Amino acid sequence: MNVDVCIIGAGPIGICCGIEAKKANLSYLIIDKGCLVNSLYNYPKNMTFFSTSDKLEIGDVPFISHNTKPTKSEALEYYRRVVSSWKLNVNLYEEVMDIEKKDLFYIKTTKGEYTAKKVILSTGFYDLPYKLNVPGENLDKVKHYYDEPHPYFGMKIAVVGAANSAVDVALETYRKGAKEVTMIVREPNLSETVKYWVKPDVENRIEEGNIKAYFNSNITKIEETKIYVNTPDGELEIKNDFVLAMTGYQPNFLFLTKLGIKLGDDEYSTPLHDPKTMQTNIEGVYLAGVICGGLKTNKWFIENSRDHAIQVIDHIKSN
């Protein structure tokens, strides 16, 4: 199969790129190793977006939600509707294994082979969690993704992290019947990025002792029934049923560098690209969406990276 544009990643921005390609009468294919908007699908079941629905809209398809800020289920329904409305060409559960540039780009996946004149990478960052890198992390009790609080009812859990995800998980599991909730925070304080309307809630729960918190601390070892935590007061042994490591996620830099894309020498390893055209140092290879920020995963969101699709397709049309 030969196309003008191969788009890797079927998240909201990848979908947006497909829409712009279709509007420009370019042949295209969107490929994703998971389901449609796979990252959103893996968000917690009861998650509510920070953004209002109008800021999540793409393809001139209205996004109407029941509340000011939409829920995960509403977003999944919306993006399914967008893909159906535009009749986009999307191959799901198909992982890209290799991309080789000759006269065209030769793309090999787990299900087939394709050629394309241009490639757009919109792969996000949600597939590779930061690991704790401690003994016992491979145990089933250690979770790097959180869905809902029910499995942790009556359990002693440890939540690792200092930002919004960790705070949300600690509060929700506490309120839904976890027997004991302990936060392990590497930093001296909770992150400044914690939502302003949530921060007082978690701080009050910590102050009254309903949620325990160890700051300037880190887990050193995980066992089936307990964890070991290094704190300013020495190492503690804490009884534990589950470790919820809300430590964040990172882009697949290996995939980028294998293709020849250079990473900046800044602290975020920002992939090199022209911010006007979104083209990387590899001619014909473009970035779109959160991947553009490298390790600074809070720089780009749906609402402020939707225009990447227009920038990319405009540049492709002009060449």
C-alpha cells in the first residue's frame, strides 16, 4: 500500500492530522499499536478533563458534554464519532516495527508493509512509565497505571509521586475504602502543578493523618507483603498490599533516534524540529502533539497542539 502520508499514532492529534490530509486530498493512513485514542482509554475511569469540551474539538465536529468539563467516557465517544464522521483510514492494534528511508519511506508493521512519501509521528508519551528501578518492581502488586479505586478496597496501598495523578489516586482510594493510604514523595513537597482546588484537600487529609505521607523519601525494595522506604529519619518497613507508582511517563526516544531524529541537549531531550513546519532533521518526517516537547510532557495538550496538523499538512502541500 502506497500513501502520501503515513501518520503514526491514533490519538486526537493523529486523528487531526488525518483530517487535514483528507481535506488536502492527500492519500493517508493512520496506524496505532493500540486502540483508538489509546492513551485516553488508559486514563482512570472516572477522570474529568482540565479543559472544556470546546478546547478538545477537532475536525469541526462539535463536542457537547453534560458538564463544563467532559469525562473520559464522553471524550472516547466524541473521538469515535469524529473518526466515523470523517470516515478516516485507521489501522488499529498494528505496531510499527521499522521505518526505512530510501526514495520513499518503507514502513514495516506487525501486520503489513507500506510506503509513504511523508511520515508524521504523533505517538504521545503514555506508553513508557518511569520505573522505580528497585528490587520487586516486577511483582504483580506494582501498578504503573490506575483505572479505578475498587480493587484497592480494604487494602494497604502506597502511592508514589507528587503531582496530580498521585494526589488524585491517594484521595480517591482513601475515600473509596482503602484500609491505609501512604504517599511516598521524593521531593520535599507536593508538586506546584497540583490542581489548586485539590491541593488543600490532600494537605488536610495528610495533616489529620488519614493519608500518611513521607517526603524526601523513596522506596528501596518491594516484597509481597511489605515495602522498604528510605526516609530522612531512616529506613522504614511498611506493611503493603499494592504499590501505585504514579511517577509519570516518557516518550519512546528509542523509536525516534532509530529513525535518525536528533534529540536536543536541553534537559528535556526535545526532538529537533522546526516549530513553524514541525519537520524534524529528517526530511519528510514531522512531529505533532505532545511528542514535540520531549520529556516536558506538560507543554503540549490537545487544545494547544491541534494546529500542528495544519502546520504539517500545509508544509507537505507546499513541497
